[in-house]
Amino acid sequence: MKKPLDEMERSIKLKSQSFAYRITTIILSAWALYEIYLVLFTSAQQFNLMPVIVLTVANNVQYFSELVLKRKMVLGDEEYKESNKIVRAIITILTILIIIASVVAFIFINRN
């Protein structure tokens, strides 16, 4: 039977998971941009949509689960103020741009 994690172990686990998520997001973004580059600027005939789909799903799951958990934690707390949404906006904009570029690349391939 597993023993419950103490505060330090929980903090270490959370930091390592956060780092892994960031690295995964960066790798998937680079892969998606590489696939877009191949389609637009080389003679690649097929567009691999998988990195875009995985990146979009991962970002959305992380974002919405964080929103739900935050709302549950501060439900009824008068002193709580919304956190800075700039980072969220940047991630959302980058995700939207990658999706748009993917759709354009997909249309470009099917046009030929």
C-alpha cells in the first residue's frame, strides 16, 4: 500500500510534472511547425495532423481542468482575485495560430 505524499514530495512531483508538460508542449509545437513547413515549402504531399491534434487536446484539458480546480478551491472566498491571464492568452493565441496554419497547409495540399 502506498503511503500518502508529504508536502515536499508533493511539491517535487508537481514541479516535475509541470516541467514535463512544458517540454511536451514545446516538442509538439516544434513538430507541428515542422510538418507545416514541409507542406508549404517542400514537395511533401501529405500533412500529418497528429501533433496539432495532440497539442490542442493537451492544452485544452490542462486549461479547463485548472479552471475547474481553481473554482472549487476558492468557492466562497471573498479575498480571491483572478490570476494574470496573459500567459493563458499567449498559449491560446499560439495554439490558434498553429491550427490556422495547419488548416491552410491542409487546403494547400488538397488543392494540387
